[in-house]
Amino acid sequence: MSNEGRNSYVVRQLTSSLLSLLSEKAIVDISVSELIEKAGVGRASFYRNFESKEDILRKYTDKITMEFVKTQRLRYDTKNFREYTVMLFEHLERNKEFCLTLLNNHLLHIIGDIFDKYFLKNAGTRKEQYRQMFTSGGFFNIFKFWLMGGCKESPKELADMFLNFM
């Protein structure tokens, strides 16, 4: 197996092992030793790919966000804002279990950080950057409130509520 293939394997193993362990206990109760044992990889492999257990979750969140960005049929803009909003909330709903895991481990801020990163990515002027941060915060906080409330509303209902606030 090539180095690239080996690293990809290590990342997948550590990610799936951490997610599995998180279904049983809190992240603070999972040691790196327990994680690498479950993943079947060495400690050096862990630290070559990640800085911490939380880093695994950050990189996984970034990966699923990149998949959404690459596969969405719409670009984020004002013409398609409702459709984009529905698609974003549908994406979050598909990843609800992972997001609940983050929420239960007091790590939901990872999603907020990713929102900020991607919303700021195409902002040019300082005024546009402020607008994007406002939008990012709105999306994140509605999503967080939805998770905390038991995920009762549909993505379309969330989008409609969000747009009524704008």
C-alpha cells in the first residue's frame, strides 16, 4: 500500500473508530490509547494525521461539508437563497446523528467554525464579510436550536423561518 493509501486508511480507521466510541461514551472519556487500539493503528499514525481527537471531528466535518459544496446544484447567492437554504438544512438533517454527537460532547462549535469558513470564502469587501458572518451565525444558531429542540421541523420549515427573519 502506498503512503497516500496508508494515510487514507489510517484517517478512515481513526474517524470511524472515534465515531463508534462516541456512540458509547463522551469524548473526554476516550483515551488516545483506546482509540488507536480500536482503530488498529499506531500512536505515531494518529499524531501524523491529527493533533487531537477533536481534530478528527474537525476534519470529518470539513470533509462532509466539502462533499456538500461539491455536489450541490446551486451556488450560494441571493437569487437562489431559499433553495440553497433548504439544501443546506437537508444536508444537516442527513448528518443529524453526527451533529447530535457533537452537541452532546459540547463540540458543536466545530460546525459553526466550518460555516464561518465557507461563508467567508467568497466574500470580497469588508461589508460583504460582515454580511456573510451574519448569515453564517443565523444558519448556525437556527440549526443548533433545531438540534436542541429534538429536530421537529423539516428543512423546508427551517428555511422558511430563517428567511422570515432576514
